[in-house]
Amino acid sequence: MQRLILFLALPSLAFTAATSAETLDDAWQAALAAHQQIAAAAAERDAANFDLDQAKAARLPQLGLNTAYTRLDQAPGFDIGGLTTPPIFDGNDFVSAGAEIRLPLYAGGGISAGISAAESGARAAESNLAAVTQAVKLGVAVQYVAVLRAERALDVAKSNVETLAAHTEDTKKRLEFGAVPQNDFLAASVSLADAQQRRLQAVNALDYARSAYNRTLGRPLTAKVTLDPSLDIDRILPAGRTLEDLIAMAAERRPELAALDLQARALHDQSDAARAEARPQLALTGGYMMLENQFLTDDRFWMAGISLQWNLFDGGRSRKHAASLDSHAAALGHRRADLDSMIALEVRRAWNDRIEAENRLQVAESAVTQATENLRVVSNRYKAGASTNTEVLDAESLREQSLDNRDNAHFSLAVAKLRLARAVGLL
């Protein structure tokens, strides 16, 4: 029992982390640098920024070069009042070349709408990246806590084996002196064997938890895992806030909601750009041209002008395209309202889970003290011949269960706080 007393003399959940232990912040940094979902979301953000640059470039002048070689079956001439001129080209072929610059002056608001749509798209992609980042951080944190929980479960299983091994050895010695019946030793041995099996299961569970944690961080499954159990999660959540405060905060901070708002705005802007296609398009043009011709006094010349394009009828294509985009935006509005309700429910659930875990932890910590004292009293009475072997085994079972309940409540509280921070948009 000395080992048991030493084990329980430790503070209930105070652990000393090695200097090389990985903190939760370290794990988050590693995940942000290596996680494929974050890399994909970052690439989508970069693509959206390039789309924005492309949309802004529509306001800039466009410069183009052209050249052509043309061969005719017969070079034409002019017929002026019966007077036929020689062919206007020297031979049956000619070369032309030129450079043209075009600057849009008016596009019916299409360019501005396109830029606005691209800006909203870029901001939406940034919000999506933030949402993916928070989701990944929550996943990493849950895996981190799972490893700590598995480590504690193994510690409890080892303590259970040590306690039952000491009790089994004690019953064996007392059996040899004829102080107890044989079934006491047999029952203690069976309980010890059962505890050894649970210890093996705890070893397996810990290995799996560490492998899953390594996979989340993009590391080899067999990489060594040494974690710092000092979880400072309260620093993430604002203190003194009510449930209603946190729900309101989530409505403002959740990047998923912002992304849907921005996507809807981008679709409305795209709708405006589609309608602009049916409006006049005015541009300033200029250029330089060379036309190989023997009758021209100068076959190289500059030119400037204003071009007007107006598609008066397109079969309703631009109008229907704009209506389609508006309908897509309306669909996003409905999804946004549904997501807002789901997030409020998510915050409420995490809030209640946190309260439940806090209450469970208080009860479980008290139960650990009581179960420990109960085991001590029953063990002393058994040695004095005033208690039965069954009572000792039951007392140890209660102690083990109380330790598991305490650890479950402790780590459930940590996960509940993390989920609450994620639900509010603070992770």
C-alpha cells in the first residue's frame, strides 16, 4: 500500500512537464505549417487575390500587336468611269502589321462591379482560410487532450495493477499461514489478472492516441510524443460573459458567416456586371499600322479614335444570367440564416458541456478523496481480520473508478472549453 499512498499523495491533476515537452501552442504552429487543409485554403485565397488583380487590370490600357500575310488569286484594281487602274498591290500578295492600344472609357459599370465582386471573393477566401484554421486547431487540440487522457488512463491502470499485486501477495502470505481461505487468494489473483488486461488495453489506447496525434500534425505515426499537460485554455475565452453574450459574439466573429455574406455580395456584384454587358461600351483606341501598297503615299501611319459597342439585343442572355446570380445569392442568404442558428446551438451545447464538466469535476475530486480513505480503512480492517477480501477488492475498484471519473471530467472540461472557443470564433 505504500506505493498507492505515494501515488495518491500527488496533487490530483498537477503534472510536471519535461523541458522538451510540446505545448498546445507548439502543436498548433506545427499544424498550421503542415496541414493539407490549411495549405489548400491558402492556395484558394491566393487564387482569389489573383482574380482581384485580374479584375483591376480591366481598367488598364491593353496593347496588342498584329501582323498578317495575305495572298490573292488575282490582285484587284479600280474601275473608275471605264478607266481601269493597274492592280493596287504589287503582285498578288501583301503584308500588313500594326500595334493597337485600347483604353476603356465606359463599360456600363461592369468593370467596377467586377472589381467589387473580386474583392468580396478575396475576402471570402480569407474568411474560409480562417474557418479552416480554427477547425484544424480544434482537431489538433482534441487529439492533444486525447493523448493526455490516454496517458492518465495508463497511470491509473498501472496504479490499479500495483495495488492489486500488493494485495494478492499479502493474501498469498496470509494463506500460507492459514489466516485466510484459499478463495481470498484466488479472487485477488483473478482481479489482478483483470487489471493487467486493462493495463494492456490502456497501453494500446495510448499508442493509438499518439499515432492519431502525429497524423494530424503530418508526422510519422511512430514519432515520439511528449506533451505538456498544462492546458491554459481559459486565456482564450473572455471572462464574465453570459451565454447570450457568447452567442452574439459568435454571430459577429464566426468566419463561416462572414464568408457566406461576402460570397453573396460577390454574386450580387457579378449580377451587376452581367447587366452591364447590355449597356454601351465606350473605349479610346489608338495605334500604328503598316500596309504594304504601292499606290499609297505613305504605307505607315498612326491612328486614334473612339469605339462604341452596344449589344442592343442578346436574346435576354445578360438579364437571365444576372437573375441566376441573384438567385444563387439568395440561396446563400438562406444557408447563412440556417448556419447562424446552428452556430447558436453549437455555442449553447459547448456552454452546457462546460458547466456539466465543471460540476462533475467537483464531485469526482471529492469522490477520489473518499474512495482513497475507504480503501485505506478497509485494507487495515482486512489485515486485522475484521473485513473481507471482497470488500478490499470492491474498495480498490471504487478507487480506480473515481480516478477515471475525475480524469474524464477534467479532460472533458478542457475539450468543452476548446469547443466553446471554436463555436464563438475565438480559437
